[in-house]
Amino acid sequence: MNGKAVSEPGVPVERDRHAVMRAWLRKLPERTLMVFIAHRVEGKTYAEIAKDMHIGEWRVRWHMRRAIRHIVKIGKPYREAFAALNPITQQVMELAWDGLLNDRIAQRLGLTTQEVETRMAAALVALHRAATL
């Protein structure tokens, strides 16, 4: 094992999580996505975005509400699938998402590295299925 958290052989968990987020965001209309990224990723204010995109601030707020509604809607099955995981598997996933490596997760939770990997793989499959419904 190379020490990186994996979901399936050779695929880092972080890449899986980012792939799911990108897939969700790609479903947004282009302008809404641009506003969302400008605000949430680049840290621009609504006024800056409005000026850069030549639209009113009210339109920036509208796009942000639209993006957030989309994320909440898409995230609902994901949250439900996560809640359905057993508590130990939830802890494994939360620690992996926080950046801990499999051996550290195993040590912290009193599991074997193999058990951590097995739980993580099963959880990612369940979460992926929920996210793609």
C-alpha cells in the first residue's frame, strides 16, 4: 500500500470526491457555475462578480440561490446514503475526507488497514450510487 487513502485499487479517495463534485457542478447552467465559482472558489464579492460579468448584483444573488438549490437537491440522496452507513464506516469516511491516510484511520479506530479499505470501498460505492440516481 502506498499510504494514500483509496476507494478502489489505485484511486485516491480525494480524487473520487472531487470527481463527484465536478459531476454535480457540471449540471449547472454555465453562467450559474461561473458565478458560483467566482464567489465560492475565488472569493469575489457579489459586487465584483456583477462588475466582471456585466450583470446586476440581484442577478448574481439569483445565480447563487440557483446553484445552492441545485447542490442541496443533488446532495440529498448523498446525505441519506451517508446516514445509512454504519457509524464506524461514517467515521472512516470522515477521517479520510479530513486527509488521514488509511493506516492512521485504522490506528485511530482500532481497525486493520484492510478493514478500513474495505469499508471505504463499500461506502464509496453506496455514495456513488446515491449521487448518480
